[in-house]
Amino acid sequence: MKWYSYLICVVLIIGGFFSSLFMFNVWSQTSGVVGTATTIETKSDYTLTAKFDIGTIAFETNDNVNYVFTESRACEEFDGTKSNYALLFNDTLVSNTTISAGKVIAVCSINFYDNDGDITSVATLNISILFYEKQATINITMQNENDSYAYLTRYINNNGAILKIVERGATL
């Protein structure tokens, strides 16, 4: 064998050794949680009263303009007169909300933007949550204007839909 054959073998052996060390470090890694996640409830001094994780909203329509979603869920009793409550949609405060004894009525507008930062479409959700003795009925309606249904469907497929009723603390 020529001298350069030995050199190639030595380089391959050294490269294999360092590759093995690197792979050992990769395979021996463990995952873990460092710290705690800050929730909107903790950050804004809210106390969670009721949570409805809807997931994807399966709207029904007869005319491709008016969309309706209705669902009943088991829930504890809710009296909206005992404290100062607020409604969160995907951890965003819904500002146009009326909360009274056993019901929550809200209008939630979700803006969708193009690449230039201009509003392309607005999905306006009319949300009503009615609390009965052993269940809560969630009713969400919307009208499809400027393809708002398509934008909302994509948004919900990516982010889900979670409604939270929270009791406001000292900071409003």
C-alpha cells in the first residue's frame, strides 16, 4: 500500500471517532421544562371560571352566507351577577360583551391582514353562552363577508377555538 492510503485510513478512523462522539451527545439529550409558562389569567389577574375548548368549529349553513354553530357541554352553574366577569376568545379579551345571570352574549371581531398590513377581511362572531342547571349551550353565528369564513376556518384550524369566562381581579 502507498503512504497516502494509510493517511486516508487514519483520517477516516479519526472522523468516525468524532462522529460517534457527536451522535452519542445527540442521542443522550433529554427534554425538560425550564420555568413555568405565564398564562393570560396569571398575567392579567384573572380567575378562570369556565373554559370551553371547542377545537374546530363545525359551522352549518343553508345559503353559504349565514353560518351557525351550536353545541351543548356539561358545565357547572354560572351566575354572571356575583362578580365582574370577562370573556376571552383564544386568550384575547372580547371587548363587546354583556354578562348577566346565566348568560354571556358577545360580539367578537377577528381582523385578517394582507402582507402590506392592510385589513383584508373581518370575521364577526356573535357568541352566546347560555348556562342551564347541568349544561351550557354555546351558539356562534357569523356572516360570510369578504371571504371571512375562509379566513376564519384557516385561523381556527391553526389556533383552535377556546372560550374562557374569567373573573376579573384588581386590575381591569
